[in-house]
Amino acid sequence: MPRILIVDDEPTILNLLNKILTGQGYDTTPASNGEKALQLLQTESFDLMISDINMTPVNGMELLKKASESYANMGVIMLTAYGTVGTAVEAMKKGAFDYITKPFKLDELVLTVQRALEYHNALTENKTLKARLEHQDQLEGIVAESAGMRKVCDMVERVAPTNATVLVYGESGTGKELVARALHRYSPRKDKTFMAVNCAALPAALMESEMFGHVKGAFTGASSTKIGLFETAHGGTLFLDEISSMPLDIQSKLLRVLQDKKIRKVGGSDHTEVDVRIIAASNEKLENLIEQGKFREDLYYRLSVISIDIPPLRSRPEDILPLIDHTLRREIAPNTEPPLLDRETQEILDNYNWPGNVRELENAIQHALTFVQNGVITKETLPAKIVDAVEEGIRSGVITSRREQFKGKSLKAFLHDKEKEFLKRTIENMSGDKEKAAEELGISLATLYRKMPQNLKN
């Protein structure tokens, strides 16, 4: 029987929650304030905690922090007044499963508790999930040698078992759909449908019909009733790529579906309930489009409960060689030894800027495999534009070749320069947060400041 800790300093709410959940067959433990809840957490284990946010002296956010640090597998639902929904959304970003506004509806409470416990069960049943995610072949082909991509995998691990909507940011070719597929694969919906649609590729006139379906005779050419993407993905996941391209009128209809969990076909009058998890993706920040009047702010907040940023390949050179190895092994026949890269080719691939990101790298390797001879990939097998760009960069001084980097430099000096470069890149991957960077590197903040370049200390 699932155990639930209920925390609220309002006796009426506390007793009501206790009565409702006990009636649903749950083993409940009420706590009248945050201090008592902390004491209970130290001595007992719970599957779920339901906590009010506004309490004193220990509030719900402090309880959430403690739960996230020490009881990672315990689901948390926050209770909040309508006027403080923003705080509740922030709590979700810090690990809460969901929030409920007061006054709450009985069916909303019961359904949210059921989903939170399903989340707990998913984590419990998949104790080896993190180990699987850390292995690149188990995460839908995502390679994560760099700190930035390890952070992405960690987000997938935390978010996949939930039902939260996710907004994935990244330049074209960084692998947004791979992340979406991983979120689906490691979710309770993994055995249901995963539907991917590129909003930029759908004509505006047909988008509503494609998304929600249409009835026979709804418009010229509608000779039969059509099932839309939402109904097709019922019970599963719908991935809306390049959502920034979605017209404003369709955005308003999507917002209504996210709120009501119902769709209405074009030309129809009946509503159909749908259970679909939405993962959206964009290669530009939606906040900028909101300022330009091209994207609805209310839809943005519905979609961005959780945001995952995929760094471009040029900012994570540690992933280049592992990505090449992964692509080679995927492209060649099973039980076949992959070809080698000579030193000059490695230098070219390391120094190229990869404007097309992972997709361009994969295309380059496929090109090389077409022309490879004697089991060695040379610069002659690479696309000419890559070789020309790097060689021109070296001639103009924009790129320093590895040979020049090593020339006249002691091992100690070389390692010192590389350390500074690695520190700089880690700080950038942590969006300038030096405390997080120090934690990622496994060193103290004082050591980080001592080692980092002077221009980063400000």
C-alpha cells in the first residue's frame, strides 16, 4: 500500500486531504507543519509527499529541497493558492512532480496522486535507468562525453518518468528528436505511439486538419473522416518539432487542447478526449518570438514546464571523436572492424566548426565511408568543403593546427593551457554558474577560482 506524507498548517485542509486519501485506500501520515514533516522524513520512508508551499518556519520549498537531496525516488506534489502558481511552477523545475491549486477538485486531486505514484513506481522499477542512460547506445544514439550532454542525459533521466510537457531547445542538427525519443522510451508511455511532426513542413492551411483531424465534408476534398495526430498518439507522446513555425490561430487551439485534454475535428461538433504527452522543440528562443507577437505567451508557459537545452557541437569538442566512432559502428556491417582515421583527418574534424552540428558530422562520415580505401579514412575521403574550410582557417590564422599548438611548448605548459580551456568550457556549459561548474569538475569553488583564467573571474 503506497505511503503518503501530507503536510499543511491549515487543520481543515490537512484533515480533508487525510480523509480523502484514506478513503482511496492509501496509508497516510499527516504533519501539521514543515518541522514535523522533516522529523518524519528522517525516520520513515514515503512514496509520495503532498505539501503546502506557504508555511512557517519551514515552507514547502525547503521541504522539496530536502526531498530532492535525500529522497530522490519520492514523488512530491505542491499545494498552492491560485495567486502563487508561479512559485509552484518553479517548484516543478526543482523536482516536484506536479502542483494543485486551492481550492482543489476531488477528481483532480485523486488523478494527480495516482500519476505521482506511477512516477514513483517507474523510478523504483528502473533502478538501473541511470546506468543505461550513461551508455550512449542505450539512449537512442545520444553521445554524452561532454559536461553539456551529460547534463542533457541527466535531465532525460529525471523528466522521462513524469508526464510533464518538455520544451527542447537546440540548433538544427543537434539531435532534438533523439532527446524526444529518449524521453518517450524511458517513460511509462514507452509501449504506446510516438508521433513526430515537423510544424515547419506542414502547410498552414492543412495544419489544423493534420493535428486534430476532420469530418467528411468539412471542406472541399474532405471525402472521408480523417484521424488527426492527437488521436493517433493517444496514450503516447506527440513531438512537435519547430513549434515556432506554428501559426497563431493553431497555437490557440493547441493551448485549448493542453488545458481541456479534448480535441474537436475540423467541421465537427463533438469533442474527443485525448491523453497525449507533448514534447515541443525549437531552434530559436520562444521568448524572442513572444516579444515580436509571433508566439503566444500563455502557450509558452504551458509548454516550458521543463526546458532542455542541447549545446551545439562546436561547444562540445569532447563529443566529436565518440560521435564519429558511434556513427561508424552504426553504418558498417555487424561484426566488421570499423575503418581508422589518420592523424591529419582527426585534426581536420577536430578543428571544423560544424555549423550543421551532429547531422553534418554524420553526413561527413557517411561520405567518407563511400570513398574509404584500405581501411583508413583520409582527408581525401571527407567532403571538400570541410577540408577547405579548415585549411583556409589555418592559413588565415583563425585556426591553430595541433602541430603548431605543440610546437616549442613543454608538457607542463601544454597541460596548463588545456586545463584553462577545459575550465572555460565547463563554466560556459553551466551558463556561467561557477558553483555548478566546480561541482561538475569535482573541485572546490576556491580551487576553481585559483585555476580559472583571469577574464572569467569577474
